[in-house]
Amino acid sequence: MERKSGADLKRMIMDTTRKLLVKDGYGNLSMRKIAREINYSATSIYLHFKNKDALCHALIDEGMAMLLSQQNKIARANKGDVFQRLRALCEGYISFGLKYSEYYEIMFLIHPDFENRFPKASYRRARRNLDLFKMTLDEGIKNGQIDSLDTYATTNAVWASLHGAVSILLARRLDFRIDQNHFINNVLDQIVRSVAYKPTTSVL
Amino acid sequence: MERKSGADLKRMIMDTTRKLLVKDGYGNLSMRKIAREINYSATSIYLHFKNKDALCHALIDEGMAMLLSQQNKIARANKGDVFQRLRALCEGYISFGLKYSEYYEIMFLIHPDFENRFPKASYRRARRNLDLFKMTLDEGIKNGQIDSLDTYATTNAVWASLHGAVSILLARRLDFRIDQNHFINNVLDQIVRSVAYKPTTSVL
Amino acid sequence: MERKSGADLKRMIMDTTRKLLVKDGYGNLSMRKIAREINYSATSIYLHFKNKDALCHALIDEGMAMLLSQQNKIARANKGDVFQRLRALCEGYISFGLKYSEYYEIMFLIHPDFENRFPKASYRRARRNLDLFKMTLDEGIKNGQIDSLDTYATTNAVWASLHGAVSILLARRLDFRIDQNHFINNVLDQIVRSVAYKPTTSVL
Amino acid sequence: MERKSGADLKRMIMDTTRKLLVKDGYGNLSMRKIAREINYSATSIYLHFKNKDALCHALIDEGMAMLLSQQNKIARANKGDVFQRLRALCEGYISFGLKYSEYYEIMFLIHPDFENRFPKASYRRARRNLDLFKMTLDEGIKNGQIDSLDTYATTNAVWASLHGAVSILLARRLDFRIDQNHFINNVLDQIVRSVAYKPTTSVL
DNA sequence: GATGAATGAGGATTCATTCAT
DNA sequence: CATGAATGAATCCTCATTCAT
């Protein structure tokens, strides 16, 4: 058995865990399975992670950081137009969910009793990600481009759309007659339309 | 310990299962626990349900039927106005998710590999529920009240919003600074606004 | 695999546990070992005992009951003479410890953190056993045969002697040059002499 | 993290082990815990002790030496009166057991199969400690102060009392209504009375 | 209908220990 | 002198399921 450097094995464990997560779901994740997959003894995992929760926590942290970094980049790259930025952020969120579904499951899809075992701090970071949406909405309100009485609540409603879309896609519950990209575009359109300022009725 | 007739026991099992589901989540549901709870032997459950999957399947079926029946009633009760009906259906969906979270978890929230073990038929029935939304949208288009190029896709986008909202609430991941009802109203508003016809024609 | 009646297996488990207890000590007692010994799966043990603690508890209870019943018998059989009764009770205690060393270990020798997990009630019964000693001493005081300012404390001091003797013998730490029975007799003599009334000094 | 010289680390390991022993008991002692506690790797312990048994052995040896040295001092300090010396030795033994309970547990309380793994020599040294009692008794016999047909056996009976008292106290099994010091005094009284010469000759 | 008896597989962890560096 | 990497065996316990009664 060739010895890896500690960091390598740690990475390997995390990568494998994500792989199993997407294949079997959190409910079927087990330390033994991870060990089997990487051809190490289960005990070895405990050299790098205090326990199963800690391992998942590390994954969540990593996912949160990735998402936040990606969304920050997107926000910076779309400074000009509010709608364009909003749409890009939304698209980014969904893309992230689909591309890193392993992270997404553990970050947003698992049952609350699991969540409760984790330091709240970790989840607070999740909210920082929503702030990017909120800031965009706030800016749009100043511009008169966006219409919302409560951008806190609106941000969360937007998130609901995005989270719902990702969930449906990951659970492969989308009606098979509908093209996935077409669906995503519809979701994005819906979000943008729902926040866009509408002159109550045209003049007279 | 009074013994129930066959049908009664079956009901009892299902009711208890739902109760446990809402208390502990699917991941912690076990045949033994159910048996203990109803003061029957674990074996007895197998007299009524082939196995754990079959029991859950029955629950899903029941949940689907309940949701469909509820939404049908709502649709009939709101024949008049399209927007009112749409909003009522949306509200109904969210209410159902919150009120019957046990059903909702098993119907929509558990991991796909679980779903795969079930007859697709059961899930097809889920889509019938979406048809009510689609019919409403279609009617709105005829009226000129609603704007959608593809009501299939729009229906699913609406569903994404609703499902996302329910998921966030059930997982208790809503920002604690936001009132739950306020959030729900925002989601409903957003949905309605996103499908409402907007005369592009600004002034002049 | 022939099926035993529940009670039979339960007995078998308890008997085997005692056997292992005396062989390997509580620290090395494991459910697996018990199962292996009786040629049943470990799971089967859990059909009869909620967990390891419960199994040990049952053993403790049984041991306490046995000791108490034995000592009661001895007390009744030696109603006449106080010294004779005292000596018989002491002898009985030591005999019990040696004969049922498996019980004795779990009843009196294991570490307090284990004891803490058990209902205090069970240990209160242990004290009832000491009451027989105390009643004997009290009677002797009335007779003028026994000398003690505080029979509570004296009882416990007597117990210390007995418990120490049993512990030393069970741990096989008695000096090999000394015959076991000779040692026991010395302990008994010592106890009796230590409580016997002594005229402070002869007259004159 | 300051590194210690070899001898220092060895001391540190032993001290920490004793600390853990008194906190969690032998059954919960683990090399890893020791290592964690001293901020060294588990492997480091093996540089100084062949294995867990050897570590415990060293502790036992140390404890035996301490006890012997203490008792020697007591004997020397009480050369004058036999009863005073006997009582002081007894008191010393009990005090040692209570004060150095970590040592006492490992020296006298753990299961024989553990003991068997140790060189008998170590335990023989334990007996040397009993010799101090025996010598005192022998001297008392010469004086006519003490009454014993076989001081070997009597010594061991005395030890039984002491060991029993310590065991009961360490296991916190003493009836809560009895004050600890009162109990100890009773045990000491009992020992002294049981060996004191009594003129059988009652009055005339 | 109902159940007691039974199990194999698997769950998370912990342990003492070895070995190459 | 010290350690990081690694493991096999063990720990308790839970689970879904079967089968004879």
C-alpha cells in the first residue's frame, strides 16, 4: 500500500465522498463505503476527519466557498446592467447546482436534523451568497429598473425559484417532454419578469 | 391492547409512518420503530406491506391523491378569475406542503434512487396535478391575461418556485429575519407577476 | 438452527455472560463474545436485552436477589445465638462471593461509572443485605454480647472486611503460603472478636 | 509546544496516564487519549514504553515503591508503641488508597487476567509492604499486647479489612448516611480491637 | 391475522500497534 | 527523538427481512 501525503488522501476522501453523495444520496453515505471506494481502511478516514459529520461539514464549507467565489466573480463581471447581472447570478446558481450536484445536495438538500449538528456559522455563509442577489435588487430599485417593496423577502423568493429548479432537475423530476435548457430559461425569464418594474398602466 | 381489523391496522401503520416521517425524517424511518409505535410486531407490518418500499409507495400514492383532490377542489372553487385561480392553486400547493410535510417529504424530497425503485406510474400521477396549473395558464392566454410562449415550460417554472419555497421552509432554511407568511406572499406575488401580461408599449 | 423458547435463550445468555465475566472480567465482556459462545448471532441477544447495560443489570439484580435470599435463610437458621448468626452471615457472604464470583464481580467490583448508569434502586437492595448484619449487631448490643457505639458504621466496617477478603481471594492475590480456608477463618475470627463485648479491665 | 527531554516525556506520560486513570478508570484508558493529552503523537509513547501493559506495569511499580516508602516512614516514626504503629500503618494504607487512587486502582483493583500478564516479581514486592504489618504484630505478641496464633494469616486478614475499606470508598459504595472519616475510624478500631490481647479471665 | 425467533449485513467509532521516514 | 500514515480487529448497536408456528 503506497503512502500518500496527508493532504492527498484528504482530498481523495472528499472527492470520493462527493461522488458517492451524488450517486447514493446522503442517506446512503457511509464511512465504510468511502473507504472501500478509495481502497483504504475505514480507520484511515478518521485520521483526517474527526467523524462523519466533520467530513460532511468540510464538504459543505468547501461548497459554500466555491459557490460564493463563483457568484462574486459573476457579479464583478456584470457590473454594468442590473438585469444582466441578476440573470447571470441566477444562471450561475443553477449551473452550480447542476455541475456540483454533490456539493449542492449536502449544502442545501439534506434534512434539518443533520443541519442542526453543524455550526450555524457555516450556514451564515450561505446567506452571504444571497446578499449578492439582494445588492443587485437594491441597485435596481434605485435605478427604477426593479420593483420590490422588501428586497429581503424578494431575494428569498428568487432563491426559492432557483432552489426549486435545481431540486427538480437533480431529482430528475422534470417532465420528460420539456428540454432542460428550455426549462431553465423559463425559470430565469420568470424571475426577471417578476422583479422588473412595470408601469402600472400606460398613461392616458 | 385492542386488536384492529385488517384495514384498520393498515391505516394505523400508514398514519404512524407519516407521524414518524414528520418527526424523524425518512432517513430515520424504520420498520421496527413503526411496529413499536403501534404496539404490533414488526412482522405484522409485512402482512400488509410487502416491504418498506411498498409502504412508502402507498404513502406516496395517498399523498398524491390528496394533493390532486385538494387542488381539484380549489380549481373548481375559483372558476371565475384566472389570476385568482392561479394564486389559489399556488397557495394550495404550498399549504399542502407545509401541512402534510410528511407526505411532501416522501413525495418530493427524497433522493432519486429511492424514487427509481417505484413504478413510474405513481409519479406520472404527480404530473396530473401540474395540469391544473397548465389549464389555468392556457385559459389566461386565451383571455389575454397571461403571457407565455410555452405553458408546459411555464407551468414547470411555476412549480419550481412553489417546490423551492416549500423545500426552504421545510428545511427551515429561511432567513430568520423574514416572516414565513410574508415570504409566501412574496413568492405568490412573484409567480403571478411573472406570468401576467404586460403591455410592452410604454407611453406615447 | 433449532429455535429455543425465549426464556431458554435468555437464561443461556445470562449464564454465558456470567461465565465470561468470571473468565475475562467485565472490561473484556462483549456482546459478540457472548453471541459466539452460545452460537447465536449477536443480534439475537438484543431480542432479550435492550443493550449491554440491561443485560448486566439483569445479572446484578439476579445476584442481589440470590445473595439476599441466601442470607435471609442463614439468618433464620441461626436465630438462637447472636455470635453464631453473625459468623454464619459472614461466612455466607464470603462463600457467596467465591461460589458466585461471576455475580460478585458485576455486583461489587466494577467501576463506578458503570454503576452510575444503573437505577439506584438496584443498589439499594444491596444495602438491605447489610441490614441483616446490622439487626444482628443490634440484638447483640441489647444482650450485652456486642459492643458498638454506631451499628451503622460497624456494619459497614464488617462489610469492608468481608468485601476485602472476597476481593483478595477472587483476584488471587492472597499470599500463596497461606491456606485459603485458614485465611477465611482468620477473617471471621477477627470480625467476631472486633465486635465482641470486652470488660474494659477485670475488677479490683 | 515545547519538547521535553526523554526522561521528562516519560514522566509526563506516566503522570498523564495516572490522571486519566483516576478520571476515567482503567477500562477507559487508551494510548491515544494519553497522547492527545500530552500533545504528542501516540507513536511517541512507544518510544518509552513497549506497550500499554508495560506502561501500566511501570505505574504499578512506581505505586508499589511509593506505598512501601510511605509505610516504611510511618513504621520508623512510630517505633515506640505497637498499637500506635499498627494503627498508623493501617491509616497510612487507607490514606494512600484514597489519595493515590490512580495507583491503587491499577495496583490492586483490576482484573486478575491483567495481573497475569505482569512479571510476578512486581507483585511479590507488594507483599513486602505487608511484612511491616506482620513485624508489628510479631513484636506485639512478644510484648503480650497482641494475640494471634498465626501472624501471617492475621496480617492478611488485616489487609482484607483495609483493602475492603479502600475498595468500598473508591467505588463510592459506602452508605451515604455514614461519614467517610467515621467509617475509616471504625475500620481502624475494629482492626486494633481484633488483634488486641484480651484476658479471657472474666471477674471472679 | 399475528408473532417470536433468528439472522446477515451494515452502521459509526475506537483501539493498540507497526513501520518507514 | 518523533511522527504521520496506515490498518485489522474489535466495540455496540440497528436494520430489513424471513420463516415456522
